[in-house]
Amino acid sequence: MRPLTMALVACLSGAACATAAGQAWVQGEGEPAREAEHRGWSDTRGARAGFLEAERAPERTPATPRDTTPAAAPTPNAEEVVAITAQGSGTTPAAAFRNGERFRNTYYDFPKEDAGPKNATIYDASCKPITLVTQDFHDRVCVQGSGRLSTGETVSFAKRDCDCAAVCPRTNQKICFERLDPARFPTGRGALGKPITPLRSVAVDSSVIPLGTVLFIPEFKGVSLPEGGRHDGCFVAEDRGMKVVGRQIDVFTGDPAATIRLNGLVPSNRGVRVYADDARCRSLVARGP
């Protein structure tokens, strides 16, 4: 199979990137690569949660005589180089990776406002107050990028470096938001301006994986889904994150509890294999930009 070349439209200026609506602000504040990043992440807690069951171990069978026949050569697409050239950057190519190469894996979710005193304010891009929220919700939504208010309304990232906004404790950023239609964006909006879907959308470094790319990640294939059935291992790169840099895949779980539970089965920072434009995910190609 010939190398796949995919174009990524790069931001024309830093200011344009800073105000791009829908950018995810995912967890991961530079901790060591082998440490958990999400509050509450725990392998043991996730395993006890009972959500997203792991596959059972196969039945043991008696050993058979060793086959000395030489193994077949790997198929060409198993190590296909996926090269990306960013438009607007001359002929300088962006990062490239081989299909099957390991990427760091993390998770992010969609916080919901709980009951409590509303002692924090979130603002729109014009620095007009949107509403009062709890401090806990403010401190989570300014990291995750989108969230649901106690009224059922959805808000999402609109602008960075807002003079009116309070400093986000985890990122030291001052973020402004905008209201979204909860019917259209029930779990938030991604960097493509489209709704993002739990356990289907992922955030990426778009200089490595262009937005809209369909990805196959075999570590997730067969994982039980909350609504029934099992995951097919297919995802779509539909979001970005300030802390998602280089070879990293940040899976959108949609719910903090799901993050904890999923982390018990596919632990964060262990690394997952990533395949772009894989034939096993042809059904998702229509979700591209």
C-alpha cells in the first residue's frame, strides 16, 4: 500500500489559534509519563467499578508440537508510514508515524455541574457574564473545555486569555465560554465545530494526526460498552488539547466515572497502537471534516 499523505490546514497566526472555538482543554499537566493524570484514576478502583468488562482469558489447551515453518512476512500496511504535510508551512512536513506505532494514551470527559453554592462566574468571549456556577464546576470545565450546567445548558470553550475570567487552577489560563444548543451538542463540541461522541472521539496533536482522521486502536477492540455491545476499536480525531502533544491519543469518555472505569481496563500512559485509515474502520470515514 502506498504511503498515505493527509493534509492538515495549519493556523495562519497564533491569535487565530488562541480563539479557535471548541478546542479541548484535556487533563495532563506534565506529570511523569507513567503516573495517572485524571483525578481519581486508579487501576484497582476501575476494575471494581464493573463498567466496560474485560475479555475473559481463553481456555487453556494442551500444547502442540512446535511448528518450525518460517513465519509469513508481515503485510505491507502493518508498517505503512503515515506522513502528514501541513498546508501553509511551505514544504516542511509535520511529524510522521508508522501504523502500529505506540502512542501515549490518556482520557478526558464532560463535567456536569453538581449542587452547591454558586460562587464563580463564567463569561462569554465579549466578557459578558454567562452565569454563576459552582467553583468545582468552574475548575473542571476550564480544563476539559465543555460541560453541562445544572440547568441542562451546555457551555464550551470560546476564547483564551480573557481578562474578565478567573485563572484556571490547573492550566493557569483565563478561559471564556459560549452557550451551545444541548440538543445538538449533548456532550460538547470538538475542534472541528462538530459534536464529540463518548468513546468514539479522540483529541490529538493535529500536527501529527490531522483532524478528521479515522483511527483503529486494537487495545480497545472488544471492550464492553455501557449501552451494550463491544467496542470495535475505531475512533475519529475530532478534538485538540493544549496538553495533548506529539504522539498522544486522548480518548473522550463523556463522564468522569467512565474515565475511572475505562482506565482500569486500558490504563492511561501504558501506550496503545495507532493505525490511520485502517480498512477495519471504513464505516467511520463519513465522519471526516
